[in-house]
Amino acid sequence: MKTFHSSEARVLKDRALYTVDNDLPFRMGFVYAKATMWCLEYADRPELNDCEELPNNALEFFNNVAEPLSSLSTAHADRRLLGDS
């Protein structure tokens, strides 16, 4: 590929969204897939374009990505404490 413009970016994003939607829940789990989908779709939210005040991006990221993913690491740590690998 010699050029990478908005049309190519859209195709790439569509392919990533398709993969996340169809393969990631099976391979990595629903929580991980949902956090990934939130990240991929964040910039396309219509309310970001016509809002009068800026959203709290850090809080939204924490609630939609960091917190759900931290529950995965806690579950893994709890299993290790019980002797499961």
C-alpha cells in the first residue's frame, strides 16, 4: 500500500471492529472484548461532536476500560492464590 488516507483507515477500523466483535470474546473473554470495542468506537460517538462541555475522558476510560480489566487481573490473582494455574 502506497497511501493511507481516511478511506483506508475506515476499512482498517471496520476490519478491526469485525474481529473484535466476532473473535475476541471467544479468544479473550467478553470483558476484554467489550473494553477493546469501547476504545475503538470512542472517537465515533456523536455526542462528542455536539457537546457543549468536554467529557471527562479519564473518568470514562477508567469506568469502561481500566476498572473492567482490573477485575480480570484480580480474578487471575485469586485463582493463583487458590493453587489453580
